Amino acid sequence: MKYIENFHDGLRVADVYLVKTKNAAMTKNGKEYLNVTLQDRTGSIDAKVWEPNSPGINDFDVLDYVYVEGNVTVYNGTNQLSIQRLTVAHEGSYDPKDYLPVSGRDINDMKKELEQDIRSIQNPYLKELLNRIFVQDTEFYKEFCVHSAAKSVHHGYVGGLMEHSLSVAAICNYFAEHYPDLNRDLLMTAALCHDIGKVRELTAFPRNDYSDEGQLIGHIVIGYEMAMQTAKDIPGFPEKLASELGHCILAHHGELEYGSPKKPALMEAMALAFADNVDAKLETMREALNAADKNGKVSENNGWIGFNRLIDSNLRRTSHEEK
């Protein structure tokens, strides 16, 4: 299979890819064409069907696996595929695993780490809450383990939500060791729960897009409601502790303009917001640099890969002197 990350100018493509998006458009001369985004596990590419009514182009829809023939060209510095032939692929002629981006970490290893984090909690109410969410609710846990943490910004791949949550928890664990005033049990519980609402905010792969609930309410409030309902179902769960946990979840984006209903008022909420921001930003940079490495931009531009709107800065790979 020719993976999208290996596409280059002049390449002839004849293989199966997943249709991520599809929409009709018009040229300046009033001629209809199709804008299509094709995807495999290594990335996506903008594709054009300039003759959508030709005999070689069969009917297809978003999330179809399609066999395409076409040529790769470079437009505005980015690869683009011009499709001459397209047909829906027969089931069994492709492996879905080839079309979904996947975490570099082993899912089973991450499960063990999550379970270890839960066992480390001393407060019986918080430990019970985590067990009910991640152990007893088997359907939720199954989705959590394979869900994405974002549509496109960071950790936007199978297992990304768990990977991000564990990374934030690890940073919070360091904070708790370095700053003894922090309530570790509260902070770690909030770290593991801070993004549980994304299981409902984002649809499952291969779509990985915002649900109606996600668009209208968002993962912060969804996750808060999930955690608070679980706390209510635990006999004797302290009301103040529930409020503190809820506050940490509501404030984990740090600022009102970043979507948090509340700004951090507790040390644990501030520590969680910092940890979440650190992991999201560094992963965004890592993914941008790795993508540039694959496209050859780093070596061509002395390490600089250009302006990144998510980081709001021009990015460069760190230089390393040879020993």
C-alpha cells in the first residue's frame, strides 16, 4: 500500500483510501468538481475530482473506503491528488487498521498504567469514583481506551484520549511531589477525569468529528456532569469534595476565553490547567515537527518548518551537536 505520508510530486496512485470529507464546488468557469479529503493511518490529503460525471467516477460518500487512481501534484507547497478513477472498495479488500491513526503507545500498557494510578489513590471516595467510571462501566472504558482526544489539534488518533489523560496525570503526580500543599488524590482524580466528556463530545473513528452534544455543550460540562452524577451515586460522598473535583474539571482550560466556565480557584485546579496545557502544546509541537520531518521540510529549511497557527509561532527543530 502507498501510504499518504510517502506521497510526492509526480507519484501515480492506485490504491484504497478512506473518504474523510466530500463536497461539491465550482471552478471560476462554472464547471462542477468535487473536493475530497482522503485518509490513511499516516495522514490525509486534499484530492480533486475534476470530472465527477465521467464513467470512471462511481457514486461514493463520506466514510466509504474507495479505490482511486490518480496523480500527485504540489499545489501551494502541499501535496494534492487529482483523481481520474474512483470506485467504492469491496469489503475484505482493505484492512481498516491501515486507515486510522493510532497511538504509538500500546493500549494494554496504558490500561495497566491507568489501573496503577487508580490503585495509588488513598481517599476511598475518590478511588470508588474512579473505579466506577473506568472499571465498572465497561462500555465507557472500552470507548475511552480507543477514543481520540481531539478532532485535529493534538492526540487526534486511536488511543489519544487515554494517552493524553495519562500524560496529564503523570505531570500532576510530579507537581504533587514537588508542591506538598497539593492534595494529590484530588489532583490525580481530576487529571484522569478531566477529559472524560470527550467520549461524548467526539464521535468514534473513522468519523472522529463533533457530535451534536459536543457542539452544543462541550466536553468540559459533559465531563463535569458525568463525574458529579457518579459522585452522587456513591453513598456518603462528601459534598465539599465533590464540589472541589467538579471545580477542577470546569476550570481545566485555565481561562474563560479558552472555554473554561470557571477560572482556577484551587491550587489543584491551577496545577491541572497547567499540566493539560503543557501536554497539549508539546504534543502539538511534536506532531507538527514529525509531520515536517516526513515531508522533508526540516532538512530543506535548516530546521525551520514555518508558522504554526496553533502555537502562534514559527517552529524549528532543536539542533543537536554530534558527539
